[in-house]
Amino acid sequence: MIQIIPAIDMIDGKCVRLTQGDYGKKTIYNENPLEVALEFEDAGLKRLHLVDLDGAKAKKVINWKVLEKIASKTSLHIDFGGGVQSEDDINIVFESGAKQVTGGSVAVKQPALFEHWLEVFGGDRIILGADAKNEKVAVSGWEEGTELWVYDFVEKYVEKGIKYAISTDVAKDGLLQGPSFDLYKNIQDKCPDLQIIASGGVSGIEDVEKLAEMNIYGVIIGKAIYEGRIKLAELTRFFDGNL
């Protein structure tokens, strides 16, 4: 059963959504992310994808106090991403209550450090951030492109022990036009044992159903929930088997 993972993206400690990663196209949904997290928990959700957009831009964790508050006030299984690029960053994120940490930019720019984290914390706690634009890896809150083919990038880290990867097609994110099914199918074909978490573009419950049919491990849903395209009650049938 597919894991349903709602998203909270943070700027200035507030719950926001960007369109295609553009910080100039920001919508504030709630001044208090804890309220949003409690709504998710009350609806029966077990997981949360918490993203520090300030941190992604600053290349260091900024909004760890929000993480600490949500982790202490809910029982949600939180994976945290955005700005985790040093030993201090990853330590403060785990100490603040995250169960898993997503690393994208660090996996590109500091592979030795990322591999060290894999050895220290294990493949169950470190998630590879494999965001793509035209099938090439995008980093630093998607503000930087690379020449790395996302499939080669993912395959390299699967060989190093990665078990989970979150992949967002930047071109799809925030547009409510459907996920990049082909991207996920291609990753599946290359790395059949990888637990893929799809992110970006989910527009309705039918997208979740299709990802489930593809045996995708999890799906991150943000804007579709916030704009009422998917009701939390609609997701309950997917809850069996969630953490």
C-alpha cells in the first residue's frame, strides 16, 4: 500500500507552497505549521514531509525550531529536507525529532560526506533527494541545475546503500498537472529495489491511484491538499500499511 505523505514547506516559519520552486511565486497557507501538522494527524495521517525552503536557499538548516515543535506535539513520522549540508545540520535535525533526513544538494556537492552519513545513520534514516529538471539533477532549492543524469545519480547511491529516494520533477511541481509518471517508471526500471517517493504535480486522487498501481512506495502531496483538490478523508483508504 502506498505511503501517503503530506508536505509542509516552510519560509519564515510559515507554511507555504512555491510554484516550480520559484521563491517569487509563493503562497502562504498558514502562519502556523503546527496547526497544519495537527490537522494531518487528526485525519489519521502518520507521516509528514517537512521542507525548510529558507534552509535550501541558505545552504544550512534554518527552521529547525518548527521541526522541534511539530515533533514534540505530534506523533508524526517526519522526514526533513532543505539545507542539510553539514554535520551540524544533520545532528540538529535528528536531535529536533526528525526520523529521516533528505539530502539532495549534499549528495551532489559533497558525496563523501553524504556517504559518511549513510554509514553512520544507515540507509533507513537517510533519503536521497533526486530532484530533476529535464531528467538532470537540480539542487539548492532547484535554483541550480547540473549535468548529472538523474538515473545515473540514483543508481550510484543505490550501490552505496540508499534505500529511499524522493524525486520531484521540477517542471511539474506546484502546477497540479499530474506527476511525472515516466520519470518514476524509468527510475524503477534502473533501480527496481529502490523505494521511490513521488513528489510534485499531484492534482487529484486519480494520480495517487495511478502511482499506487505502479507500486511506487510513497507519494508526497502538498498543493492538492491545500487547494482542496484532494480531501484528507479521500486518502483514508490508502492508510492501511502506512507507518
